[in-house]
Amino acid sequence: MLVSRGASVELAASDGRSVVFIAARNGHAALLAELVTKHKASAVTAKVDGWTAVHAAAGNGHHECLDLLLKMAPRDAKVVNAPYGDEIGWTPIIKAAGAGHLECVKLLVAEGANVNAQAKNGERPLPILTPAVKAHIISQLQARLETVHRAEARDAEGIAEPDAEARLRQIVEADN
């Protein structure tokens, strides 16, 4: 690899496509793993237009790449809800849902992706999903809600998320 000869893993084309972005977009999980773990390339650098490697992996159904990127991204990077920077404003979950990539949608939901995210053109993830995928996401959200309720029961201070049930109800109602 050119990196062993001193090439920078952070170099990018004029539109911001880095080697990490290209590896994620094309599903090269082994190369991506080497770049972000061994060579410490950024897992969250955005292209000039705001599209990240997370968008590329999610939108192209490369769940192994997406999983790696989500694990390697700093917790405060908020990559699961980052809007694509063009006039459309797609988040990674809208990209994955629109392309029908269930495994990517599952990963993003597990990482806290906003299933009510709305692109600038009005698209939302849930309405463009198949009924089976919607059912899976709703069951994941219900499991998360049960966890919140257990935490609230244990937490006399009420630190746990108090409006989770209302948001889940809103999601389920919006689906109907």
C-alpha cells in the first residue's frame, strides 16, 4: 500500500472524496478497517458537500463498513444524524431506508438514528420502508422504550428520558 511509502490517508480529491469515503462507498471493509485502525484515518470526515463515509456505506448497503465506521467514530461526532450537505439534506438512515438496506437501517437505529428525520424535500425514513422493515424498527424502539422504563423505575431522580413513550407513540402513529 502507498501508505507504507509515506502517502497520507487523509488526502482527498477536490470534492472531498477521501480513501476512507471511497472504501466505504465501494464496500471494501478490510481496506477500511486497515485505514481507520492501523493508519488512524478519520472515520467521520465529510466531503465538501457534507456527505460522509457513513452516508456512503449506508446508502450503498455496506453494513460491515457502516458498522466499523460507527464503532470508530467519536461518540460526539453525531454521524448517524448528520444531514447530507446539499439541497436535499438526507441523513444516513434516509439513504439506507430509501435504498432498502435493512441491515444498515438496523445498525443506524441501534446507534440512535432519528427515525423521524426529515430531509429538505420532505422524505422521512419510515414511510419509504417496507412493512417488514418498519415492524423491525418499531420493535427495536419498543425494546429501547422498555429499557428506559426500567431505568426510570430505578431512578428516583428521573434522569432517564421522560418523553420516550410519547415519541414512540408518535412514530407508530405516523406510520399508520
